[in-house]
Amino acid sequence: MYNLNEKAVIWLTLFDFMTSKKMEEVLSLYDEPSELLSKLDPEIKSLVSAENFSKMEEYFSNNILNSYIEALEKDGVKCITIFSENYPRRLKDLEFPPYALFCKGNISLLQSRCFGIVGTRVPTAYGRTVTQSFAKGLAENGLTIVSGLAMGVDKIAHETALETGGKTIAVLGGGFNHIYPTMNENLAKTISEKGLLISEYRPSVRPTAYNFPVRNRIIAGLSDGILITEAGEKSGALHTKEYSLECGRDVFVIPGNITSAKSAGTNRLLKSMQSALVTSYEDILEAYSITPTKHKKPSKQLGFNEQIIMNALSDGELSFDEIQIKTGLEIKILNSCLTTLQISGLIKKLPGNEYMLSGQ
Amino acid sequence: MLAKTLSYGLFGIDGFPVLVEADVANGLPACDIVGLGDTAIKEAKERLKAGIKNSGLDFPTNKITINLAPADRKKEGTLFDLAMAMALLSATGQVKIQEQYIFIGELSLGGQIRAINGVLPLLISARKAGYKKVIIPEKNSKEAGFISGLEIYAVKTLKQVVDFLSGNILLEPIKNSSFEEALKDDDSYQNDFANVKGQASAKRALEIAAAGGHNVLMIGPPGSGKTMLAKCFPSILPDLTFEEALEITKIHSIVGQLDINKGIVTKRPFRTPHHTASQISITGGGSHARPGEISMAHNGVLFLDEMPEYSRQTLETLRQPLEDGKITVSRANMTVTYPANFMLIASMNPCPCGHYGSKNGECRCTPAQIHRYLSKLSGPLMDRIDLHVEVDSVSFSDLNDKVSEESSASIKERVNKARKIQLERFNSSSHFSNAQMNHAQTKKYCTLSKECEDLLETAFNSLNLSARAYDRILKVARTIADLEGELCILPQHIAEAIQYRSLDRKYWV
């Protein structure tokens, strides 16, 4: 169970105005954090507003801490505080490390080697594909994929990690009872079963726009490095980069098309030389001296028609009609060859009836 | 004096016999029509007065009562005018009716007989009931000519009827029209696939759809030619059989949308209701429970352009008719079942702005917006659509291309061949195509070799297909095999069928 120091922090998470910075200030008034539970220092009043202080007094006299902890337990939520033994040390590199982390799922993942993947919420087909291939490669090689359970790149990173049987941690910008976006509720459930959900906020806190950039620091802090797969000029992923650089983490960036607005952010990062350019997940593994596991190349012999299609696609993505013109194959044959190539994972279908080599 | 004549009323797409009784009695001059007629029937007495007088006959100045029996059944329309006039003339002894005739027609003030709606269903019902002789308006004679086994006389005026029945003039029964000739007269289509450049995959999908009667959803950016493709679609549909044509003509005749000069529908209907169309106008209804767009599209195509723009409610009402091929319209005073065996062709953009995944424009929609847009089409509705095709935008060089495209006529030839195989396979009057197979039939006619099963299984696992795709893929594969003239479904047929399930694939947001 929780020791008194931990309980003191858990008690503080009851108040929405208690940011990690405030917690630090409040707890510095005491010699031992546990003393907070026996006495409310009147000096706290100068740190928080009078109104907030009276709320603290009210909660203090009601002694609701035990029922709060019980309720958390009932929901299967564990709370790891900065005073806990299993608190991930790496988070202490942050300027304001989170005092409490609510966890749902496999807590031991916090001690594993983590790597963040972030990017735009609205990826292009390119962003999708590269996120998938990097997340797959990294997860297969034992890295825990950390991301923010947002739409787009975050979601793809989590999903790919789970699909490849890898590990993943999702850092939420609100409490567990308010998954945002609601579209990802199922994914959150799967992650809580097969990976780990963490949040700085108690389960009943609603996500606010302000919370999301703040949670990005946890993604940065937890990870050995982060990868930005695709980000526009004003993407939130760039916040994560700031935090990463602040606490001395590596930032990897995948270059994009210079004409694509969705790659403006990543390309600018590369131009400013704040990050390392990567073109394959092996580049990242090399940076951490991990030897990639060898993939068995699909040894299946391609048919004549399939080979023609593969050759046609080697110059980049093509639409169905373009492939047809290039290869001169009959439509019914082309259709069936495209399916078999997709099944063997050699090519990928993109929205808009386009195809590309999947690069495996 | 009392006299009786026979006429026919319309109920849904069937007729029912109506006995018209006229009684001329002493009393103050009056004319009453009883027997639950609508306003058009009540007003008939004015037409009767003027029509009879202007034909040089006498309208009695007695107390006249006309009854339409069965008197407890609602009747509507002007088609009883002629029968009422004949009953009246017979009651006053101005004409003697020796044989049993069915009289159908509207009377004008000048004594002419006007065309009416619904002659074809009336005649079919009358023939079924065993009646032999019918008198109809001359304008409807083309339509009536397609009914054999009845002695049908076409008349222009009331005077002509009186003279004919009195033996003063001779009328020839109308000649039977030939359906083959009607088909031949009219084998041109405005839109031909020869005029559509590129779009090879969409054309192929439509060919499969036409051959197997599958419903199709076309997805593509604005300006990619979805509507154009759909408009060309009727030109490759298999030829109508006479029975099918009669069924279509029945419905079109009731609604009054039949071309009187042609007399029969020779092309499969292609209905394109706008997305603001009310639910009632699509399904049928109103106080008279009229057929709606889906019944008008019977044995043809219902084209819903920009499908997500239709109200959710309207789309959901399509589910049951898509399954059953008919719709039952219930109103306070009547319940009518109309056939509604149509093919659904729908088109939509991939997202609200239309450019998701397109090369020619950047999509500015958020994933939530795209998700909301796509989720307007409910799962059960998507379940009933066999083929999803993505339509690319066409490049200028394609448009400018001098290469000639395959014409509709040659595609239609293949379609007809495949349809013939299906007709032989099902050998039933209600079952024409692979798309109509139920689960048991799918099992029976779509047996897979081990190789095909393996392919399907790997496809399901590696391409993230949803379970609902399974039966659809089998049916489409069956049609593709029929197009090839193959007895068994081969792996390449399955592989091609999988290509047409893009919305089931999870790469879509």
C-alpha cells in the first residue's frame, strides 16, 4: 500500500489547481511530505488563493483521502508518486516532473526502454506509412512506444506497436474517465490491457486544451528519444521537441516533401539542425546500439505479372489507371495481382485508389 | 329503370371489378353518385351531363342515383366516367348492352373519351379474373396492345361507343403490339461508356455490378466523373424481358409517367431523386399510398448522388426494400405492397471537402469530420452494398487522349452473357441475379477450392477486412467467374473481388 509520503501527494491531486510546480512549493514548506497529512501549514495560503485554501481546509477536515484511494483501487488505477520506489527516474530530468502518475495497466513498462513517436493529428498517406513502418521496427526490437493517444500519428503509433506484439505507453492529457478524442476509447481500453495508460490527472479530470502541451513533457521525459514522423508548421509535436531538448533527449525527424504543408514543421527542424535526420528505424536503433533483429525476407517467388507491377511502382506511388497504362495488363488480371501483392505485404493501397511499395 | 355496367378500379398495382348501377326514378331532377368515391368521382355528374348532351343523347331530367359497388371500398379517379355514362344511357333505354363489357375511360364535356392512368394493371387484373371484352380510350390503345387474350376496343367518343353497342358501326379489336419491335425502336442511350475517358477500374466494377445485379458505391473527389459513370450505367444493363417490362410499365402507368405513344417501358428505369427528397417520395406513401422512387426504379437503377447528403432516416428506410425487393406502404385506409427490386448506385466524396487522398487538392478536414461524414452510412446499409470503388480524378492528358474507349454495346454483350448463366442457375421467376442470393444459396453456389479458402483467409488477416465482407466477396467472385464463363470460382476471381471492399479496409481514417 501507499506510504505516508505517497499519500500526501495523492491527497494533493484532489485539487485541480495543484500543478506539479505548486505541489513542489507546498511540500517544500514541510521537512517530510507526510507531515502535510497531520497539519495544514497556514503559509500555504500565500501560495494558493484564499478560496482554494479554504477548499483545502474543508477537504482536510473531512478526511476523504481513504475513500479516494479506495475508489482508485476499485477502478484498477494505481498511483505512482515522485516518492515511490518505482517512479521512473528519467522523469526527474524534467524541470517540473509530475508528482503523481495515475497508471492503468502494466506498470513495469515504466522501467523499460521507452521511445516517443509523435506527429500531426492529420497525417498524409506518407505520414501514415512512415509512422507505421518506424513504429513496427522499433517495437519489434524491444522499445516501448510512448505517445499521446491523440488522433493521427499518435494513434497509428500505438496501434502498430500493439499489432506487432510490442509494448506501448499512452500519456493522456486528462483523467482516465474522459478519454479524448472519444474515438480512441477502444484503443485506450486495449492499451490498458496490453500496455500502459498514464496520466498526471486523477480519473475524473476533464481534458483541457492547456493540458495537452503539458502532458507532452511526460512523453519527452519518459523516452530516451523522440521521433517526429510528420508535423506541420504549428504542430503540437513541436512542443514535445522543446521538452525533449530541454531534458537532453535525442530528437529524430523524418524528412518530408518540401511542397507538403504537413511536412513544413519537420523540415524546418531539420534545417535548424536541432535534430537528427533518419530514413529508417535502423538509424534509430544504431543510435542506441541495438542490433536489429533480422527479418526473414519473403522468399515467395513473384509471378511474371506481379513483377511487372512491382517494377512499375518502383518510381513512386501510382494510381490504378496509371499502373494499368504503364503495365498494359488487363484490368481483371491487374486487380487480382494487386490483391495478392497486398496480401504478401509488398505493396500498400492508399486512399484515392493509389498504390505504393511498402518498402519491406 | 335500373341498369348495370362493369368497370375496374385501381388498388395499388392491381385492379378490382366495380359494378356501376344507375337508377332513374321519378322525383325532382337530381344526380347523386354514391359508393365511397373521391372528389373526382363526385364531380363526374357534371361531366356526365355535358358529355351525354353534347353527344346528341338525352340526359334524363329525373332523379338519378348511381352506385359504385362494392360500396364500402374507396374508389378514386376518373376512369369510371364511361361506365357511369353507359349505365345511365342503358337505364334510359338509349342503348342496349347485350354482352358483358368492361368500360374504362374519362369523359370530356364534349363527349370525347380521354386517356387514363393505370390501363395496363387494370387489363392484367381483368384478364386474370376471366373477363373477355374491354372498351378503353383510344389514347391508351398502345399500352393495351401488349396484353394478349382480351378483346379490347379502343374508342374516341361516347357516341362511338353507343353506335358500336347498338350495332350501327363495326369496331376491330386492337392489334397486339410486339415487344421486340418496341425494343428495336428504341435502343439508343444518351450516354455511352465510349465517351468516358480512363476510369478503367470504375468501369470494370460497373460491368460486374450490371452482370450480377450488385449494388455499388463510388467514392471519389468532386469532378472525378462519378455522376457521368452512373449516367452511362443504364446502357450496359442487361435487356429487359417482357415480364420485367410489364412490371415496370404497371407502376409507371399508375403514376402517369408512361409515354402513351410508346405504351410500354423498354429501358430499365434510372431514377435519380435529389438528396432533398422526402422519405415518403422515396419509399412511397401519401394519403393514396402512391409508389415512391424505389418502386419507380423497380427492375432498374436507383442512383443516389452524394449519398451522405440524404437524411439518415431516408437512407435507413432503403434497408428493408434492398433486402426484400418490395415495400409495403401502410396508410390509415389502405395497405399496399409495391415491388421495389432495384439496383442501388450511390456516389460520395471521401470526406466533406472531397479531397481526401486526392492528388489534385489538399484535404483540410479533421479526422473527426471525416469520421462523422463516413459514419452517416450505417453499417447495415453498407452491408447491402457489394462493391465499393474508388474513382480517381482524371488528368488532362487522359481527357485529351485519342485512344478510343470500349463502347457500352460491347460491354453489354458480356453482361448479357453472364446474366444468362445466372438465369439458368436460379431458374426461378423471382430470382434473376447473384446479388439476390441468400446465405444458403451463397453456400451452395459459391463453393471454394482449398486454394481459394486459403487466399481468402490470408486476405482477411492481412488486409483487415471486416467480417461483413465475407458473403459480399463470395457473391462478387461468383459474378466475376460468370463473366469469364467459368464454372468454379478461381483464386483470381476472389482476389479481384477483394479489391472492391475499400470501405471495409481500415486504412480509411
